[in-house]
Amino acid sequence: MCTHTPKCPTADSPDREAAKVVAAYPEQGWSLLCNAVLMFEDTGELLPDGRVIAPHRPVAVTA
């Protein structure tokens, strides 16, 4: 349960990545957010209910 003010977005919210980091393991490439989402350095996510969000890095555009 989030105790931050304002409350962090839930794991089902489109802005779930805006939740505060509660544990970071950059050497392993992941962080645990306040809403129980595991966010990986490649921008993939594992939601608390087991759903997987594929990496969604922006694609570089060349001129």
C-alpha cells in the first residue's frame, strides 16, 4: 500500500512507471516500484498479477 503523497499510480494505470522506486538493483538491471511493478532496464515490466509488458524503448530516428 502506497504511503506517498500524492499516491503513486496503480499497477494498472497507464502511468504506472511514475511510481516511486522502493528497491533498486541496477547491477541486476531491475527496480521494484511502490505499486509492486518490477521495471527492467530495457523498459520491460512485470506486473504484480504476472502480466508481462514488453520493452518499449523509443526508436531512434536518423535524419
